[in-house]
Amino acid sequence: MIKLHKITKKYGDTVALNDFSLNIPEGILLVLLGPSGCGKSTVIKLINHLITPTSGEIFINNRNIKEMDLTNLRRGIGYVIQSVGLFPHYNVYENIATVPRLLKWPENEIDRRVDYLLELVGLSKNNRNKFPAELSGGEGQRVGVARALAADPPILLMDEPFGSVDPLNRERLQKEFYRIQKQLKKTVLLVTHDVEEAIRLGDQIAIMRPGHLASLGNPAHFIAEKEEKYVKEFLGDEYPLKLLSRLSVQDIMDWEVVKDSGDGNSDVSTLQIYKESNVSSALSLMITKGINVCQVIDDEQNIVGTFTFEDILKKAFSGEKNAKE
């Protein structure tokens, strides 16, 4: 879908990117992760043709973006930034409707699209007439995502999209966006320096060192011993535990299987956990209560399966999830 080939970008004597290459397959969310100043935002600006490379080529659907009409290129790309960037003199409806109106969509179609997107990002229709100054940080960020999705672009570029939101709302927004992405399956490049955000959202993670790509893989890939020192130090010793926050219990459980607790009594486990619960939280509860087996329940309180410490160790770090959900 998106290919950057041997990109170098210089600002005078400063080299922002040096012989940088990256492929982003269609329909996945790739997180570009790295410290401040390593060139992450430069990559996004290059794809959106806000800046041009000193050398190298960028392709979208096998077309060199140099040969594409700039207006059409950008209309096919949704862009979300940390500061949201809503037009302060437009209300929520007008902000979301901006690109569809430029594309001359019928007003009734725009009206339906705005309502659909407000529901998609978890906002009430009552927000349609509010102005950006009347929104909380989290609400503004949701409107920013809705605006980026307004014309249904195949590509979404996100530059530290949740960085200015408080930690509690940031996690909520991440979960909401993860749900949206699983539904829409856009091709997304998300820039962040937050390891936990990368774990929660990324189908793939590309780790950058200044100007270069250091490593690329799915979130489970980076627990391998073969990873170089720079990558290990950047991710930190607690990376495997942070990886558990990406998974829900239903990702690692045995469906409709009741396991013995280890002492011959299969009913010993009294800890019941919802299948949508976070594996990291479940593990903390298991350690606190000193048990090895948990029952998994659905929203109707029905027991649908079980899991153990062994399931966490064997499945959580494999990079795969259960087929049944």
C-alpha cells in the first residue's frame, strides 16, 4: 500500500532520515515508535507530501507520489495530529463536513456521514453544534479522528494523536480507536514515543533510531533474545509485561474447557473474569489471590471457558490470538 524506498531527508547539514525504507501493507496499523527527534514525524510529512525527500522514492498503490495530483493525494489521506487542529470558528458538524463539502457531496449524504462518525467515535449527536472551545480534550480528539475519516480515506496518518490527552482518557481513546480500526481496516501509520500505546494499537511496530529503521515486527516479536541492545534498552525490561495489556482474556483462554486447579478439585477456582478483560489485570488478580485457574464469563455471566498461568505464558507471547471470539 505505502512504500518508502531509500529515503534521505536533509535540512542543511542536518540529516533527518538516511537511506530509510519501510513498507506498510494494506489494512494494517503500523506504529512508528522511537525517541523524540529520530525522524518519525518527518516520515508522515513525506507521505502526505508536506515536505519532499532529498533523495529516494515514495509509492502509494505502486504509484510514485511525485506523479500524483497533490490535492487528490491529500484527499485520500486522513491526517490526525496531537493538537487536533480543529477549525475554531467551525462547529463540530462543520469541522467533520469540511472535506466532504470540498468533494461536493450532497448535503443529506454529509449529514448522514457526520451522524455515523459521531456514533463511531463515541460522541452524542448533541455535540454537532458545539465549537472546539466547548469540548474537552478527549472530545476534541474524537472529533479530530472523525474529521480525518469523513471522506472515508483508505489511508490514515496519525502523529502523536493522543499525546495531549490525560492518561485516563488517553487509554480510553486508544481502546476506542482500536475498536474503530478493527471495524474499518484502514491502512494506518501512527507515530508515537509511547511503548504502551504502540503495544495496544499496533499490528506491526517499526522502531526507529535517529534517521534509521532499527527493527520491525509484530508486538510479540520484540521479546526475542536476538534484538539488538538499542531496541532492548528503548523498550525496557518490562516490555513482556506491558505486552499483556494488548490482549484480552478471550485471546488466550480455552473455550468451554474446565481445567483442574492442580489439587484435584476443579471447583477451587472462584475467580471469574469477563472475557473482554485485560490479561495484565487478570494476571495481577491471579497473583493477588494465589490461584492458577480462572473461569471466564460472558456478559450474561455464563462460564465460557478457563485459562491458567500456563496459557498466559504459552499464548500471550506467541503473537497469535484465538480464532474464536
